[in-house]
Amino acid sequence: MQKPHVKLFIPGPTEVAPEVFEAMSAPMIGHRQKVYSDLHKKIKDKLKTVLYAPNHMMFLSASSATGLMEGFLRNCTAKRNLSCICGAFSLRWHEIAIGNGKEADTLNFDWGKPYDNKEIDKALATGKYDTITTVYNETSTGVKNDLEELSQIMKKYPNVIWGVDAVSGMMGAKIETEKLGIDFLVASVQKCFALPPGLAIAAISKRAMERAKTIPVRGFYFDFLDYEKYDVKDQTPATPAVSLLNGLNFQLDRIIAEGLDNRFKRHHDMAERVRDWAEKYFELYPARSASSETVTCIKNTRGFNISDMNKKLAERYIHISNGYGDLKEKTFRIAHMGELTMKDINEVLSIMEEIWGLNKSEKASCCGSCGGH
Ligand SMILES: *Cc1c(COP(=O)(O)O)cnc(C)c1O
């Protein structure tokens, strides 16, 4: 049993199951031993299943996802990158491109709205770009983008390598990587995988690897050709995060035992519950149809103080997320990722109702301060 601890309803890190921590406490092994390669191979095979990518290569990196995102831009952009931005995390792609001296443009969409894929089509039709970087689940605004629709557009541009930041969506919603034609799908494990931070995962297409072969300066830690060389031996170029990989191997078994569709439905049902709640007492920040499956961003229409709320929630061993950046006091976010269940969600929502007196004011439907006539 885990001791009472502050339960996280934030978009990462997320709750880790005690049995996962236990799996991580296995003795160390040498990462050039066969026993390591066996572990690496098992994880790769399971990832190919859960990421719907039997023919992609799997990268396991002792870094957070941002590291592999940097690797993608270095290894796959020869000409010019286009970053499609609808919030703080999608902006990061562009910052990485610039930070690595790549030619790069942005295509900006209003925060709180998903991409307008027709605009992306127009931008790619200029022929200026050889990589495009997008986000699946924009964690700062609680928006999910329509990857299916975008994938139809991407089919018209076989020379544009497509990167998707799926950090806060992978294992919380279905992303059929190969069918969609995604070249690079990346995530960290401290979100819907429900592991401690320190490990990143990416699925990469053959097409993207072919591109890397044409790029002379690919960096060192994230040199994808080096990754490929070691992948053949079921190893990584530098020392892997062995404990986290033990945890991941175990967690993938749990994920597969739950059933992918069951897992995605659990996330969807929790999202629907929080959306209903948000619409009852507040407003959703994005349109409901574009609202994320893993984190709900709620407009703070009642002007409550979110930091005060978190202080009160801490006494009940609960922590939620305030808005991101400029949205700090204007919104708050409730994540429903990883290990969380409907029971947890019902609990956090009813405690918030109690602390903010929402039930009372709603029943009275008057000033809200009289406690109900
Ligand atoms: C959390 C998050 C990141 C950052 O991931 P790191 O693990 O810190 O590298 C990037 N993109 C999105 C959408 C995220 O939610």
C-alpha cells in the first residue's frame, strides 16, 4: 500500500501504481548483456502493438520527450520546418527548430481552438517545407487536434516528414500511427503511461530514417542513425534508464491486460464526466468537440482563486492544475490520465463542489452567497 500522498490530477507527472514502483526496484543489469537486449526487445514488440506501428522503429531514450523532439528536427529537417501552433507546447517545436539553427516558420491558430487543417494544406502547398511539426493534444489549452483529417492532407505531401507530439495523449487515446502515416510519434512516460519521469518513447518511420541519412549534422546524443545501429542489437547508444524500462515493460503488460479499447474508453468516459461538470458550473475553454480526452481545460467563469483551491485540496491529499502561462487564473485544468478511474474523478469533483459551495449556489439559483433560501 502507498502511504497517503497528494493524488495528482495534473497533466503529468501522474499517479504511479505501487506494483509498477515494485517492478522498477529489480536489481541492475549491464546494458550490453543479453539480459538487457531481451528486455529491450520485449518492450519494443509491445510498443509496436500499442502504438499501432508494426513497421516503425521504436526509440527508447533516457530523456524527456523534448530531447527526442530536438532529435527529430535535427535529423529530419534539411530544408525548412513548419510548426503548427495552437498553444504553449506546439510552440515548443518551433523554439527547438530555431534553437538548432534550422530554417523554420510558424502557422498560428487561436489558443483554445484546434488546427484548421485547410490552412496547413495551403502552407504545405508552397513546397517550402520538408518537415512539419504538430501536437496531438495541446496540454496548455486542453485541445485535441484531428489527426485523421490531417493525415488525409499529409498524403498529398510524401516529401514532408510529419512529427506529432503525443506526449499527453499516447496511451490515453487511440492513435493509429502507421495507418495515419505519422512519421514520428513521441511521448514521455510520466503522462498516460503512468510511470515516473525520465524516459521518452518514439515511433519512427522508414521514410524519416531515409531522410536522416541525407543530413550530415544530426547531433550526437540524439543521432537517429546511431540509434538504428544499436536498435539492431536491441540496445541504445548510451546508457538506458534500466529501472524505468523495467517499469515500462511491466506497465505495458498491465495496459495490454486492461485492453487498449477499454483503456481509451476509460479515459473518454472520465473526460465526458469532467466536461459535463465543467458545463454545469463553468464553461469549457475549448469547444466540447475539440476537448482533449486526457485533460480538461475549464474557463474560470466564477473568478475563483485557483491557488487557494489547491491549498484546500492539499488538505484532502489532492492536487489539480491551474491554467498554463497567460491562462493561469483564467482557466484551470483537471487531468484524467493513466491510473485514474471514474471513482477518483467523482471524488475530486465532489470535493471541489464542497469547497467552492457549488451545489448550494446552484440549487438556490440566486445570489449564491445566501446559502440558498
Ligand atoms: C508534457 C508535455 C511536453 C513536455 O514533455 P517533457 O516530458 O517535459 O519533455 C510536451 N508536449 C506536450 C503536449 C506535453 O503535454
